[in-house]
Amino acid sequence: MERKKLVAIITGIISVLLGVVYLLLVQLLDSRGAMIPAPITDLSTTVIQSFIG
């Protein structure tokens, strides 16, 4: 019975630590500011023109 309790406690601690690390990671990524989309280039016409000649 002691081994089962120990495994349950260790599993709970690992679970809580993973949750805290996840929340810290989300907080860090969120604090970087708004995501700015990449600039839209006219790459499609360049590729088509290179095939046409």
C-alpha cells in the first residue's frame, strides 16, 4: 500500500509541475506582444513568370 501512495504522490507532483511549466511558457509567449503576420509578397506571379519565360 505504501508503494501505491508514493507513486500517486510522485505522479501528482509531476502533473502539477508540468501544469506550472505550461502556464509559465504560455505567459512568456503571450508577453511578447501581438503576432504580426508575415509580409505578403507577390511570389506567385514571380514563379509563374519564371515558368513562362
